[in-house]
Amino acid sequence: MTVQDQTSSKQEFSAPLAGTPMAREQAVKFLGLIIFAVLAWIAITIFVWLGRRNLWAVSHITGYVLFVVVLGLVFLKARKRLLVLPLGPVRDWLLLHFVLGALSLPLYFQHTGTFWPQGRYEQFIALFFYTASVSAIVGIIFQRIYPRRLIDLGSQVIYERIPTELANLREEAEALVLQAVRETNSDTVGRYYAESFQWFFKKPRFVLSHLLGTGRSLGWIQMRVKVLDRFLNQTEREYMHKLEAIAMRKNGLDAHYAMQGALKLWLFVHVPSAILLVLLACWHLIVVNIYS
Amino acid sequence: MNTQQSLRMERPRRWDAPFDPAMTDKDVDALMERPEFAAIDASRFPAAAPLRGILQNDCRIVEYKPGDIIVREGDYGNSAFLILSGAVRVVISPSLPQQVLGRAPEKKRKAWSVLRDMLTYPRIPEVRDTSLYGTSATDIAHLHRASLLDATDKAALFGAGVNLTADMESLPPLVEPYKTALLPSGTLFGEIAALGRVKRSATVYAETTCKVLELRWQALRDIKNRDDAWRDKIEQVYRANLLKTQLPEHPLLKGLDAETLKKIADQTLFETYGSFEWNVDFKAGNKQNRRASEMEQQVLREGDYPDGLLLVIGGFGRVTVGLGNGDRTLTYLREGDHFGLDELFDAWKSGENKVYETSLSVLGYLQLLRIPYPVLADLVFPKLIEPAGRLIDAAARPIEDDAFMEWAVDQRFINGTKTMLIDMEKCVRCDDCVVACAETHNGNPKFIRNGPTLDNWMVANSCMHCVDPVCLIGCPTGAIHRTLSGGTVIINDLTCIGCGTCVNACPYENIRLVPIREKSGQQVIDPVSHQPIMKATKCDLCSSLPSGPSCENACAHGALQRIDLQTLIKTARIGA
């Protein structure tokens, strides 16, 4: 009879982690897809080279391949809506989306042979293709950088609740200032609040600074407090410190607003341009087939 | 949406949907004459829930044919059973094969039906078809019951050449190796699962045609709360059955023969610490911002002398070792774990006195079997292979490595079997999980993507489908219950009366009360109180969907997982 090895199973808690089982599985799948994409692209490149030597209809073939790739990219959105169908989890489709997206760039250049086409209609296609591609790269950067920075802010808030939270902080700040004025019999803090912090509490501020991570807002808050300090007595100074604490909380909320907003809004560029690209490409396909 | 108009509907009450509408006054009269009920002082029951009312509405009389399985080992159950007539047998060991137990697969909706609903769900929140309310009583006459007579290999159960007919009066006994015991008329069984919120510990079947009174656990609770004799009897049976069923199943003792186990059982003590209704103190303590360790009852301390091996058979315990001015959690214990083995085995080997190297406290409630040291020395240790490592070795880990476990244990997330864990470092706040949940639930999401966090880990406000679902405590109708297999905790909207008991009971605030509306958008109002009719709602793990939890499937970045806490602790660590 062996004893249940409880101790050693619990010691697994301390084992260094290379990643969760799901993360490892996703990494393997991603690698597999990349290898497949690279091989596919090599095959296409060889085909294009051979085709040009033998005067095949290379641009037709590369065009169809590119169209299928673009349709594959768009299917991610459909997959998210058709969750009940047993087509694999969405995270696998996102991996495919990344790989197809990366593949579409060299395919595009192989198909068009140029950075900027001459035809007006093709220029629109190019415009939406580049918009979708660039916005995708920007989106990937946002998704890699901002989640960690949001965690480091120390508290979580749902994006749609930010306006309510902001309003609450504004009310709290104003109530504090009024209390300061009443208690100290001096309007110094109140007057200064109207000149400086009222602007700050009105709505989210320093959005670009939060997106770029420059910390400008912190400097602004600290400077505003420092500027007034020489005119305050001890009681007023304590109120200013409390106001500063509220301003710091508001600053965190602004950072959430900026970064969570960016995480949502990049899709408003990416998705419409992708849809327009598909629509224009469909018409392009029809026209090419009619006139070829 | 016209909110001026509203639909009038009487507020649902506890017995709007009786357990069996076919229970008549005559049936109740017959039950009241039985010695089990005749001895009860009916005047101790409140007017709102009289004894007769409990028997008529929370009980049902079920007739079983020879071979019918009454309860299956491993199922979750919300009922206890009182044998009225006939012979019933319990299978002691070994367990019957899965095929014999005839588990019906959980019914899943067809994919096309789910797709259709996803495309056509109402844009008004919390719409209900109120015409369905009050029609939900189960038609027990048409319930399919598994039977031993359905087994494909009957010879393995009854022996070769045994004549089995559908109209036989008595089932032949099961052959070796199966051991069974007869439960005579008047026996109460199934109370452990019903009251303890745990799986059925044994299979029980009808040997002859028999009549059984099935009591919903609410009935059992109400009767035992009002009658001392029932309370004492239930607790006595509860303890005795736990000892009989849990001891042989404990991983540490599984290899021992029946005779040795009996000797051990005869001297083993059953102990309970904490409270079955720990959620009340837990929530109160959180409101007062008390530290988790302050709310935990101490079972024993580092430095105490051990006098017996503790086997955990229910609840959770925290194992700690002193560190600075606090106590560091080394691990937590749950059913199947043990405590004190290292020290006791050392003492047996060396012949010297040893003290506990760690402390044990209660997380909520803790049920233990204590095997005294002399019994261990005589019957267990001579056959034991020396443990490979020691529990105290875990104290050598860096403190930071255990931060997640400390936090999860403090928050009592150890209770969860399908905790919604979000890695906020991967989460891009797209809310696709919430959208997916809403689309598969008529436009009503069942969770909030927010909750307690530790660094990059968030446990979102979504039902965790706990090992110990305290939300079941107090539900007057049994609307919130566990599915028979799998143990998913779900709410039957048709029988929920919106009392809010489960909402208040949930220690994690994962259940919500929502006002309901008719299809036209009219709010449904109680004409007496003029208050909106409320229903409890929470995550159901998409148990009726073929694809499983939509939230997990929808997360494109692999940030959201529905996982058991054991995996949670093993894979989670705070970010570098």
C-alpha cells in the first residue's frame, strides 16, 4: 500500500512555469501555422517566378489566392458570432487570422507588383488594404502593451463605468474643496481649484500622454499642488494633499479611459476598412473576369 | 418599450409548483399515521409551512419495481428517501459498473436551435414566457428509471442461468464480488447527499416492489429543525454513514482489507469544525474588513502533540506555519487529503514524541475522521511506504511563489470548480466573452467581467459552481440545484420565486435578482405588493449548449478560462 503522495503534488505549486498548458498549446499551434504559411508563400513565390518565365496568368492566380486569404481573415468575425458551431475555439481562429494577415502582405505585392497602383479603383483597394494592415499592426501593439500597463495602474474598472466613476470623483473633489473653504474661512483653495483642478476633473485629460506612457499628467498634478503650497497654512495644506490623492485616482481613471479606449477604438478603423476592402475586391474580381 | 403598462402576475410562492401535484390529502393522512411522522409535534411548525404542507408539497411517493435504481453512486442529489414498504438494498462494494447505472446523458440543445435564438433573441432584457409559470411539476409517472435489469451483462450481476422476468416479485441477490445490505421499511437514506451538498456515496436499488417517500431536502431541513427526534436520528445516521462510506474510500486506506478497515472504523472518531453555513460569517467578516485568518477556527497548532491522523472528508482546511508576525499558508486541504501523517509516522519509526510542524485551521467547515495513533501503529503504519516528502518542505519555497495561493485561499476561491479566471495581461477588454454569454442567453449576460484581482489574475463575478454550493442553503423551492451528473449548479427559472435567499447566501456575490418582463416588454408586477416580479439569475455554464461555456470559447486571446481551483493554483503566478 502506498501513501497518497500529497506532499509532492502540492510542491508542484512552486515549480517554475513556462506557461499554462493552454499557452503552450497555443504556442505550438502558432508555430505550426507560421511554418505552413512560410511554406505556402515559398510555393507561391516559386509559382510566380515560374509563371513569369512561362507567361502564365500569374496575376489571376495570385489574385485569387489573395482573395481567399482576405476572406479567411474576415471569417474571424463570423466565427465569433457562430460560437455554437463546433469549429474550434476563437483563439485558434485568431492565430490563423494573424498568420493570414502576415501572409497577405507579401501576396499583395506579388499580385500588384507595385506599392501604389495606377488605376483609381485599384488605388482605393490599396488604400483600404494598407489601412487595414497598418491598423492591425497598431492593434497588435496596443494589445501587447496596454493590458500590462492597465494592470500596473493597480485597480480595474470597466470602460463603460468610467464616466460614472469620473463624476463621483469630481463630486468628491468639489465637496472637499467646499469643506476646506468652510473650515479655513479662506477661499484660497477654492479659488485655485476653479483656476486649475476644475479643468482637470471635468473630463478625461492627458489622453495622448497616457497612450504614450510619458507621465505628463503626474507632473501636472504635482506642479499644481506645489505652486499653491507657499500660500497655505497647515490645515489648508492637508486639504490640498487630500485633493491631490483624489486627483491621482482620477489620473488612474484617465489612464484607463485612454488605454481601454485605444484597445476598443482601433477596431473602428480596422473592421470597416477590412469590410470595404472585401467589397471592393469582390467587384474587382468580377470586373477582371468580365474584361479578361 | 412602454413601461407605463405592466403585466399583473401574483408573486410566486414556495409551493406554487409542488414536488408532486398528485399527492392527495389521503396520501398525507396515511403518512401522518406512520410512526415516523405521528411522533412529530405538528404545532411546532409555522402556519406558513405546516407539517402537512411540507408532506404534501415537498414530498412525493414513488413506486419502484424490482431492479429499479433509486439513487446512483456519484450523482448529486437534492432528496432523501424514507422507505414506506418493500425491500431496498444498498450496494456496499464494489461500485456497480457505469453501464449498469444507466446515466442519462445531459440533454443538449441542437446547434441550429441555439443559432436561431442567437439571431432572434429579444432586445428587451430579461424577457420570460410567463405562461409557463406554474406548470413545471415533474410528471414522475413518465420518468425513465434505470434498472439493473437493463444491464447488458446480467450474469456478472446475478450469476449465470438466473431467470429474470419483468414481473418477478423479488430481484435475486447480486453475486460476488458485490456486497449489499438490506434497508428495512422505515429507513431513511440519501440524507448525506441532500444535506451535505455532496455526491451520493452508494447505489440503492429496489429488491421488491416498494414505495418510497422522496423528501426534498427543504422538507428534511424543515422537519429536522422542528423535531428533536428527527434531528438526532438524522445526525446519528449521518455520522455513522459517513464513517462507513468515507473511510474505505479514503486514498490513504484504500489498500486495506475489509476486516482491518472495520477495526479502524470502530475506533475512529468523527469531528466537525466550523459551520455548514459559513458563508454568513464570511460575508460579515468581509464587510468589516477583517483578515481571513481572524475568522478561522483553529483545529490544532504548530507544537501541539498529535494523537491521531486526520482524514478530511468534507469542507476545507488551511495548513500554515508561523512566519514573522503572521502565518504562512503552505497548502489547503480538501476531501481526500490528510493531516499529521509526517509527524505520526516519524513518531512510530523513532519511538520518540513528535509535535505538529504545522497548524490547521478551518475554512468554512471541516469534517474530519481522526484515527487514533495506537490504531495507526497497529494496523496502518506497518503496511505504509514511507512518504516521499514532507509537508513542511513547502515552507522553503520563496514567499512570493505562494502569493496567489494565499490570496485564493483567503478569498475562498478554493471552493470553485469552474472559476472564471481571467489573465488581465492577455485580456484586451474587448468584452467578446460578455457578448457571447448574452447571445446564448436571450440577450442577458450572466456574469460581470469584474472582480477581485491579484496582479494580472482576476476572478470575475461568475458562478464558480462550487464544491460546496452554499447558495443551495435555504432555497424554499429547490429552484437552485445541482444537475444530477456533473454537479453544475443551475437555477430553474420556472420554480424560482425570487426570494433572494441564494443571492444573499452566495459568498462571492455571483447571483443576481432581476426584474422580469413579458415578450412585449411590459414589466411583470405583483398586483398585491405592486413590486416587480424578480427572478434569480447566474451563470449556468452553458450546460444546455453543445459547445460548452460560450465565454471561454469566445475569448480570442486565451485570457479567460473556466477552471477548477487545483489547476488555478498550479498554473497561476503573479507577473514578473
